[in-house]
Amino acid sequence: MVNLEKTPEDILREEFFKERAVVLGRSGESVQKALEKLKVKETLIEELLEHLHTLTDQTKLQRSNSRKLNSMKEQVFAEINEQISQYNRTREYAKLRYYYLIVTREALGLRRHGWAEKMYPLPPKKKHLRE
């Protein structure tokens, strides 16, 4: 007959592994949430860029409203650059969260991080628009 009762060492080992999994899970979730915020910012920037292109096309076609359209273009242009600044700040936050994930993995004895690079790809910084 096999003894199915766990020893105190078995229980501690199991608790230790559970805690490691929780810590790694939290680190990964933190990176994932930051990357999701980046996606939202990127979508907003793309929508604003489309709006800017539409205004540019309208300015070329409508000479009578060009002053008003130019003013609108300037506002959208400024908003795009503000969103790009926010995007880059959010990217730095995500980069820091990724670093914390790697440090956590290292602290837990995990040395290979290739899967983390694939799972949490950090997009490049965005450059501001120039007139």
C-alpha cells in the first residue's frame, strides 16, 4: 500500500511552486496590460493620422475654407504629437514592466527568456510629426 499523505516538506515545496507561479503571473499580466494600453494609443494615433490626411485632401480641394481647414489641421497635428508623447511614455512603462518580469524570472532561477521576448514584443518608439 502506497502512502498518499504529504510530508511537511512536500507541502512547503508545493506552496513554494504555487507562490512562484503567482509572482510570475502577476509580472506577466503587468507587461500585458501595458502593451494593451500601447495598442489603444497606437489605434488612436492611426485614426488621427487618417483624419489629418482627410483634412489635407480637403484643403487642396476647397480653397474657400482653407483657413478654417488649416486651423483644424494644426489642431489635429498637435493632438497627434501629444498622443505620440503619451505613447512613448506608455512604452517606457511597458519596457520597465518587461524588465521587472525578466528580473523576477532571474530571481526564481529561470535563465532563458526567449519565450518572453516572443510573448511580449515591445514596439519601437514613435517619432513626432514635423511640419
